Amino acid sequence: MEFLNSISGTFLVANTGYYVGGTIILALALGYTGAPFILWTLLGLAACVGFAAPQWALITVAVIGVIFNIKPLRQALISSGLMKVMKGFMPKISDTEKTALEAGVVWVEKDLFSGKPNFKNILNEPYPGLTKEEQDFMNGPVERLCAALDDYKIWQDRDIPADAWNIIKKEKFLGMIIPKEYGGLGFSALLHSEVIQKLAARSTPACVTVMVPNSLGPAELLIHYGTDEQKKRLLPRLAAGEELPCFALTEPTAGSDAGAMKAEGSLFKGDDGKLYIKLNWNKRYITLAAISTILGLAFKLKDPQNILGKGTDLGITCALIPSNTAGVVIGRRHDPMGVPFYNCPTQGNDVVVSVDCIVGGIDGAGRGWKMLMECLAAGRGISLPAQSVGGAKLITRATSAYATIRQQFNVEIGKFEAIEEHLGNIGGMTYLMEAARKYICGALDQGIKPPVVTAIAKYNQTELFRKLITEGMDILGGAAISRGPRNLLAHAWIGTPIGITVEGANIMTRALIIFGQGALRAHPYAFKEVDAIEKNDAGAFDKAFWGHVGHVVRNLFRSIILSLTRGKIASSPVGGPVAKHFKKLAWASASFAIMADIAMGSLGGTLKFREKITGRFADILSWMFLATATLRRYVAEGERKEDLPFVEYACTHAFNQIQEGFDLIFKNIGVPGMGWLFAGPIRWWSRLNNIGAPISDKNTHTIANALQSDFNLRERLTEGLFISKDPADALTKYENAFKTVKAAESIIAKIRKAVKEGKLQKARMPQLVEQALKANVISQDDVGLLKKSEELRLDAIQVDDYSPEEYFGKAAASASSLKTA
């Protein structure tokens, strides 16, 4: 009997163990998949029965299940009270912040923010291409404009040449975004981006001149918000270059905080009974203002007599004012890093215009902030990102050529590991930057204007270019710092801080927009909760709040499980060598989502002032997006094997940046009562089980070698660059020398093989060539090619120099042009 009891006890213990294990596995599965609460209730009831829990426990679980699964009960008994409590803790959102949050739409960032990205949907996002008409424009007018631009001469003359201006106006470069029905070209966001990147690698002043009228400005505002009369009257003239536009937003006291602008207009009735506005402003950093004929203006509109019946303060308004209107002051210029494009101040002193100048007419009064936010949401994703990518492609092409043709110690410098490392970084980042550029243009061409993603693009593309131009300058050395017609990088280096500063300074874009807006916009529930509380809508709050709770539970489970398995159990939409990157993105997304909720929940309204923390969240979100764009490019372009080193570089760097972001968040987040947990155990676990590590030397070696040997890959990586047919052009010199030197490599290899085999005696290369010719190791044609390659190589590595008269003459000419400008 004792034996039977022992067996029975062992069986019960084993059964209980299996039951506990099964319950835990079910709980993990429910949490990982984000199962509805009804399934959790059933699991709780089953656990109570299985573990023979007391009756009160079973009843408690059942009652909780009934309350939380029946929405009217939950809303009445729980949610209404919670909403009142949370009302006192939620951050106050100003009207300008709310308008910014409501501008545009969310896109793939919502997937990355969700903790459970749908990669199949992400890969189905369009990867755009040019139409035949657009490609013809690139092959015709854009090529001709590039050929008419001599960047060094533009810097010396401090203006774009007349023939280039004629092409810009005649070929409607200023009307690329204007619909054809109004005389414009009606081209896509992708074409706009392609033109900007091509011009950027040729001449920054010309690039900016074309860029600005096609970005935030009168044309963009009129297309979306203008009256029919305004569109018919102004758009054809803008498209034809008969009107030259600018847009005045920034002021001495209103930069990133545009809501602090002091420009003001007051409504009044004229003696003729019509409505007018009296305007005063002081704006600065306004591109093209000094030569503009139509000035777009953002200002605060007052209605002191309440003529419109909407109160005395109507809010920020946009108007289009002829630059020759009495009281408008233009003509002076700033000098942005010496880059000779028109960047200017403008003032208005008691300028009187009709209300018909308001964009959208009288109905547009007070709607300017919304207009600006929606237009910026698109513009940030095109102009400066395209300019940065164009610059990156130029750096890639120039450095890979120079590293091949420049020799030290009788060895091409590109073979030195120190140079290889820089070349690898340049090639890998250029692949990533191009991926992001095209991916975002695909969204914009669908009419999607995602402000968070375009802020990611503007910030990261300009910052990445800043790093690449530094590495490019290091590789070219003296050839990069000696200014003159031969120099390819100096002007880009000089102008780099401009892109960092404009269209929202990068410091503020990173700290406030990417995560500050993303935390509410891209989060599936946060903004809905805030909106429900503001509207006192208990039903909407109930749905958003409990959806949020489920979201947190799911991401907590996913984060833990994916961390323990290093993401390997996550699904990937594709197989092969990039599947691991999709799995890691799933892991990163889950960890990011739960940490974002912890930060928002514990820090509340103070989070918006913790800009170091929000900046690190912005970094993680940015690099998740950039890795996603890279993978989208790889799949869209046919999963080329030769692209894998570039994809590996981009994704490895992305995950390393994500790891750094998490480390700094864990160390500094300071969750009340739990700071020790994140700064201690969680941070150390994250380091031990890191999601990212630095780039390998093997990876940068492979990329550097490819850039110096694979012609097709190099050309594809830098597609869109202008290569002049003029052999005196600096980049053309590099290209011709590069190709000829590479062609001569096989001849040199034959000579060296003959020396190794004892057919030739060791000597310096000129003597070896003579020996090889006599020994029929090489032909006379081979000798000619070797001679040509050496001539081209030596010519390409020369730098410009000047006589004292030329050197000081340049300074005098520059000073003279400044006086007359």
C-alpha cells in the first residue's frame, strides 16, 4: 500500500508539474501574440480549477472577467473614474502642437512603433521609378543645366551664370511640382528628388535655387490651399519663371519656435469698403528674397474690430505679397558660410495689401500654421535628403577613384586598411541613404505626408552627409583642401552646416519632432487617449486606454521573449541572408515600444523636457526606419548578391546605433522608484545580450575593394551623378584616370609575373617596361596604355595653384562683387 501511495504521489506531482508548465507556456503564448482579455480570463479560470484554488479565487477571477470583458460595465465602473484621474496628469497640448500633430499622416513608422511590425505590408510599399517623360527630362534639360554650371566660377562670380538661369526658367525647373493644367511640369516627388540630388553634386548654389521654389513656398501653398483665382493667376507665372518666389517664415526671435513670430497683420476696412491688411515684419534667412518678385509671408493676423466675427486673434496666416509693394524691403543678403546663393533678410513697414493676398482668400485667415505643417511634412522628405544623397554619391565616386589613382610607397592608397575603413563607411552609408531617399519618395508620390518619417529623413540624411564629407576630405587630403577648379569636395564641406541648420535645426528635429511627435502620432493609442480626455469622451477613452494596456502587455512579453531568443523566433517575410535582420528589427521594435510606454507612463508631461532621453528614442526609431528602408531596397532591386556587403554594413551599423540608444536610455531614464533596475540589471543584460555590435573589418574591406574594382556596382551605387564630357572637368579627370589605371593593371600584373618567373630582372617600373617589351611579355599597345595611365594619373592628382597676382586678384574681385551685390 505504501508503494502504491508513493507511485500515486509521484504521478500527481508530475501531473502538477506538467500543468504548471503548460499554464506558463499558454500565458507566454497569449502575451506574445497579444491575445484578447477573454482568453486571459479563460486561462485564469482554468488555472483556478486545475490548481484547486479556493472558491473565492474562482469567483474573483470570474467577476473581474465579466467586468473587463463587458464594455459598458468596464466603462461605467473603471474607465470613467480613470479618465478623471488621468486628466490631471496628462500633458497639456497647445493649439500649435495639436495642429502639428494632426498635420500629415502616419506611415510605416506606426509599424515600427507598434512592437509588432508587419513586414509583409512594409515590403509591399511602392518602390518608385521615373516615367519616360521624367527620364527624358533628366537626360535632356537636367544634363544641359549641369553642363552650364561651373561651380568654382559660380563661387568666384558669386552668382549663377546667365545661360544657366535661362535654362532654369525656360525648362520650368521652378515649376516641377506645379500641375500641368497650370503650365507646370507636374512631376513626381521622385523626379523632384532626382533633380535635386544631381544638381547637388554639381553646384550647391544652383541646387538651392531650384530646390526652394519647389519645396515650402508660394507654389506648394497655392496648389493645396489657394483659391481657383489665385491658382489661375499665379501658378502659370511661377511655372514659367516670370515670378520668382520666396517664403518668409524665420525671424530673429522665432526660429524652431515659429509660433513665437512677431510679424503681424491687422485687418481693417478701407474707404472703399473692402478689407485690407496692414503688415509689419522683420524676417531673416529667407532664400531668394533679394531677387524675389512674390514674397510668401507667415504672420499673426489680428482682427481688432472683430470684422470677421471670429475674435480679435485669428492666428498664423500665410499671404503672397508682390515684392514691389510699398513698404516691402528686400535687396540685402546674408553670407551663409560663403556659399553664393541668395539668402536674405526682408522687412515690411506698414505694408498694405488686400485680403485677397491671403492664401486661400479670407477663408485661409488663421489657417497658416496648418498649411505650413502639412507642407513641411512633405518638403522635409525631399529637398535636403536628396541634396545629401547627391553629395554622398559624389564623395563615393571621387574617393573610390582617388584611392585607386593616388599612390604612396608605390601602392595605391586604397589598399591601405586605414583608407579602406573610410571607403567602406562611405560606400555602405551611400547605399543606405539612397534606399531611404527612394523609399520615402514612394510614400510621397502616393499622397502620403508622414511628418515623423520626413523629419527622420531630414535629420539623418544631413547628419550622415556631414560624416561622409569628413571622411571624403580625409581620403583626398591636400586635394580636398586646396580650392580651385580641380577641387571636388571643399565647397560641399563648407556648405554642410547649412543643411544641418535649415528646415528645422537638427538638434531640435531630433529632440522634439522625431520622438516628440512620434510618441503621440505613431503610437497606436497615446494620441487617442489624449484626444478622448480633452473631449471628455468616456467611450473613446475606454477603447483607447484598454487597447493601450493590451499593447503594453503584448510588448512586454514580446520584448522579453525576443530578447531571450535574440529575435530568432520572430518571423521574416523573406528567407536568405537578410532574414536575420528582419528578425532583429522585430526584437528592436518590441523593446522600443515597451520602453517608450514606460517613459511616457512614468515621466508623463515632464518627458517633453527630457530632450536627451527623447533624442535617444529618436535615434532608435530613426535607425529602425533606415534599416527597414535598406532591406526594402535590397528586396525591391532583386536581392543582388553583390549588394549584400552594403546591406550588411547598413543593418549592422543601424543595430549598433540602436544598441547605443538603449544603453543610454537604460542608464539615464530615471524611472521613479525603478531607476536602479534599468541602470543596473537591465542595462547590463542589454550589454551582455546586445542587439548590435560595430562593423567588422572584413565588411569594410569587401566594400572598399568592390568600389575600386567593380565598375557596374560603382556606377549603380552612384546612379544619377552628372559626368561631364569636358575632359578638363575635375570629376571627369578622376573618372578617366581611374578607368585607364584599372585597364593598365593587367599589364602590370603580366610584368610582375614575368619578374617572379625570372624572365625579367628586378628594376624600377620604367626599366621593367623596357625589358618586358623587348622580351615580348607586353606589346607596344600595352606600353602606350601604361604611358597614358601614368599621364592621366599624374594629372588627376594635381591641385590648383596661383601666382601672387592671381591669388590676391581673386580676393579683390570677390570684395568688389560683394560691394555691388
